[in-house]
Amino acid sequence: MNADRLRPAVLALTAVALSVVLTGCGKDTSATEADASPSTGATATSSPSTAGGTPDASPSAAGTATSSAGTAASATPAAKHTKTATATPSPADCASEPPSPDHVDPDELALYRIEELDGSTGKVNLVIQHGAWGCPGKDTDGPPFVVTGEESRWALDQAAYVTATNPITETTENQRIGVQELIDWVAANPNSGLVFRYETGADGAIHRLEQVFTP
């Protein structure tokens, strides 16, 4: 009977003891979790610090870009120097008297006559004089072409590119004409002294002849 009475008391004491142990373990686990939490919290706190470093770098890069843009904007292109062409020759440049052979225009001539040659040559002779543009007079609209030296002869290819203006044609703009048309006009108006600009070919003959309009 005494053993049966003691058994409930022993069970009750055992239950109390287990409760105390479990309570103690619960406190220890909470303490362990509490100890671990600050460590985790410290790690979480350090992350914003690391993330905060990135915004600090961005303004620096933006500042560099702004500085570069400012430098590019402040740069100005170098000024270009151009020469202004003189529309008309000054009195010092024009020929008031027959120019010397060293001062004649190298690509212009005054045409006086045309001599036809044997057709087999494919050429005719232009009777010409070289010269230079003179000073315009008070009663003239343009400068005269002042010739110098003796007449000379220069071959013109019969297939040459020839243009003419007034008085050969009835216009002040150059129009292409045939070599025979030029021959006919010059034969009817010898010694006119019309000025032409010319170019020669590989054979030395004139292959391009363009009249210069003189008012």
C-alpha cells in the first residue's frame, strides 16, 4: 500500500523535473538564437554599407562624363583662312603697252586668219598673235587684248571642239560650232583679232578652241 501511494508522487515529481529541464532548454535555445541574430543582423547591416559604396562611385563617373562634355563643348574649330579672289585686275596688273614675251597669257590668243592645208593632214593653220589683257579705257566696256610680237601659225585639228559667241553667233553665250563654220566666218572677216582660249593635244595641235566674249 505504501508503494502504491508513493507512485503518484514520484510521477508528479518526475513530470515537474522534466518541465524544468524543457524550460531550461527552451531558454538556452532562445539565447542561442538571440546570440546568432546579432551576427546575422551585423551582416545585414554591412550590406547597405557595401551597397552604399556603389552610389558613391556613380556620381564620380557622372562627374567625369560631365567634365569631358564640358571640355568638348569648350573646344572651338580652328578658323579657316580663305583668299578672296580679285574680280578685275588692278591697274598695276593690266598691260598698258605691248607686254613682253614673258608676260603674255599662256592659254589665250588673238585670231586673224585661217590657212587651209592639204586635207590629208586633218589640220588647218591659225594665223595668230599672243598678248595680254590691257587696261580698260574710259569709253570701253571691257579691257582690250594687247598683242605683242609677230604673227605666228598654230595647227588646229579639224575635229577640234570649237565654241563661239558674238559676233560669230548672235548670242553672248558660247555655242559649239564646226571648224568649217569658223573657217567661213574668219574668211569673211579677216584680221578681226577675236580672242580665243585654247588647249592642245598630245600631237601639239589645238584640240579645243573657245572664244572669249569681249563687249
